[in-house]
Amino acid sequence: MPLLEFTNKGIYCDQAQVYIDPWHPVKKALITHGHSDHATSGHRQYIASALSVPIIKYRLGSHIQIQGYPYGETFSINGVKFSFHPAGHIVGSAQIRVEYKGEIWVASGDYKRSEDGLSTPFEVVKCHTFITESTFGLPAFTWKSQFEIINEINAWWQKNKEEGKISIIGAYALGKAQRIINNVDGSIGKIFTHGAIENTNEVLRRQGVAIAPTIKVDQYQAKDAYNGGLVIATPSAINSSWSRKFKSQSSANASGWMSLRGARRRRSVDRGFIMSDHADWQELLDTIKETGASTVYVTHGYTDIFSKYLREIGYDAHAVKTEYNGDEEVLSEDMLAETVE
Ligand SMILES: [Zn+2]
Ligand SMILES: [Zn+2]
């Protein structure tokens, strides 16, 4: 029996009787990070990286039974050694290393290689078998440096300010939002936040993560209080009644999907900034190579196309069906059809 198996509840280690990021309730769940497609509710016991414990509790309830381990610390369950290692995706995100009788597997969760100034930078972990995501596993996906993207956002914000417009940008509440808040040029104006984002900021600030100053959008504040400001909203709040209260505005969305034809139009935003918390095509390939793994399992996104390519270049690679559904960069069916056309 392989060390890890792919079951209808999630990735399973039979020897330790634990699941990794299970989507159906189990006794013992190891969680890679706080996004809702990975940290699901209903498990009897949770184990996660120490840094991600506050956000998982905030999202799933303070009643959950959860234990945190610092990055790199090994713990054993029935003879199997486990440890969490930085995945660079969001604060606290981890790859999970699993070792038993000399065999080593790593489950990556979601990851990216570029440093965002917030998440602990990705660490390469040597293994025999690597379970990789492939959210952006097509050659068309190549990211610019964070420096370039942030400059584009600053320039857009500055121009809107000069034209008397409020800048509203859609970003995922956990991860992308804080990445923008902490890296844009705060001398341009004030940064306002949607309630869901501000609540997340507060959880992170309480655990000691430095988040630049923000002001929660308050519907009773004078309308001109937002002039020259940058409003960070959840993607679904863009073009909703929530965002329509800002009279003269320019809207934008920050996502890896903004590199797709039609994505900006679908979101009905004025600008699309291509900023992702996932690895691009080249980063996926480099990472797999650096792990030294010969066997690769592919989850998330373009699993069939990406695993086929890996087989062509000599890996023992397999696509894995998962039921991850969540609040982050999940691709809708019609957008997927559009990319491969
Ligand atoms: Zn994620
Ligand atoms: Zn994910």
C-alpha cells in the first residue's frame, strides 16, 4: 500500500490514519492552510502549522480542537514522521512532509515561489513523491515580478486620485488583500477595506503579523471621506450594491485569472492586475525538479494537461481528482473552456 492514497474524503495516510486537507469530516485532519477549500469544518481533530492556527480558528470556530507545530518541527503518529514547511502561498501556509521507513512524500497544498513580503518564503523539500497543485499549469501563465505589478497598481491609483476617482480593487480576503495593503505606496492616499478583509487583518495583527494601517469602510461615513483612497474589496463585492455607494470610481481585480482573455470583462472591471498567490507554469516545473521527486501527483486546475506534460518529460505523473471548492482562485467551467480554446 502506498504511503499516501487518494480517497473520496481526501489524501489519506493509512499507517497514521490521518487525512490531509479532507473535504468530508474525519477523525484527524492535517491542514495545509486556512483557505476554505483546504480547511473544512467538521473534523474531530486538526493539526496545522502554528502560524495558521489563528486564521483556521477564526474561520471554523474557536471550539475546534487544533494543534499547531512550528515549521520544520517533526512529530510522529504511529511511526510516521510529519512536518510542516513554508509554502509561500499565504501567512501560515505549509507543505506537509510525510516520512515512513525511508520513503518521503510531500503534499504541497497551494504554493508560490515569489516572495510577497508577508508569507514565510517557500522552502524546497526533497522527496521521492511530490503532490503538486496545478491551478495555473499551462505555459500561458507567466507572472511578472511583484515589484512590477505593485508599480502598476500604484500608477492606476495615483491617476484615479488625480481624476477625482476612488480606486476599488477586488482581492481575496485572506492573502491577496493583505499582500496589496502591505506593498502599495501608502503615501498616495488612505487604504479602506471591506469588512471581511478588515476582520482577517485583525486576526493577523493579533497574532503579530504586521499589516499596514487600514480603515474599514463604514457606510455612514461622509461620501467624500473616500476621495483619493484605495478601497480593497472582496471580488464579489465589486459591482454589488456595496461598491455602488462610491460615486466616481475605477474598479479593478487582482488575480492570476486576469491573464485570460475575457476575464476582466466577465468581472466587469476597468482594470485587471495579474497577481497570483499560486506558482506559474515555470515555477511549477522548477519546483518539481528541485524536489528531486520521480513520482508526481497533480491536483487543482489543469491536472490532465499538466500531468500529461510531466509524463512527456520523464516523470511518473498522475492527475488526481479532488473536490476542492473554495473562496480563492477557483476556475469556473466556462473560463476553463475559454483558456484551452
Ligand atoms: Zn489557497
Ligand atoms: Zn487551493
